[in-house]
Amino acid sequence: GRSLRSAVNLKALGPRTMTIDCDVLEADGGTRTASVTGGYLAAALALHNMGLARVLRDQVAAISVGFVNDKVLVDLDYEEDSSARVDLNVVATADGRLVEVQGTAEGVAIARSDFNAMLDAATVAIQALCTRQRAALTEAGANLDILMRKKDA
């Protein structure tokens, strides 16, 4: 909801309601983050199919990241998530700005430097996801540059 709403210029959308219902059909963890990343694609395709331009403010995607066995891992599967000392869900824009961070330490607090390393890894992974989103939209015939507002507009 809110993560996707942050990517849409509601004023430019006008008096419309868009409902994004994302079902993850197969997963081994990370269903919420998969829904955000896929939901962005669904929203962009819907806006493209409606013939709207400059309605999106930003490109967003989400990823899980955890601190497992003293290593930072992204896109955690069920086993990794279950054994993570700390896990986060991170939603960010293609250029690395944070939209949402949700996290929990399991019993032992995490050092700020480890938290920052987790955010850095999530940001790199999200940039890769955004590249794949853009490619998928192009393959579907949607031009993300037309859907996006210019940063100075």
C-alpha cells in the first residue's frame, strides 16, 4: 500500500482508484517484498494501459536482508530468515532513497555498522531489481521514461 503509493503522483493520477492485489504463487520467503516489487510492475503496466504519462514519481522495489552467521545476505529464503540474527525488509527507489525499513533483532542487538552494511546490500539488490523491472516493462511495451515525471518537474 504505502510503499507503492509513495511512487505515484496522486495529483497526476487524478480522480482514479487503483487497486493492486498481488498473489505470490510460489515462494520460499520474502512474499511481502516480492509483492511490492511485482506490485510496482502491475501499477506501471496499468498506468501504461490507461495511456497516462508522468504519473510515477519514482521506481520502487523491495528486498529482504538478514544478518546470518555473521554475514549479510539478501533475498532470504525461509531457512535463512529463520536463522537470521537480524532481518529487515527494505523498500527503496532505484536511486537508493529509502521508502520503508522494517526490521527485528532476534535476542541480540545489532551494531550500527552491521545495520548500515545491511542497508547497503539491500540498496545494491534493489537497484538490480529496478533494472529487471525496467526490462520487463520494456518487454511488455511500456516506456518507464514516459510514465515517470522528470525530477525537476
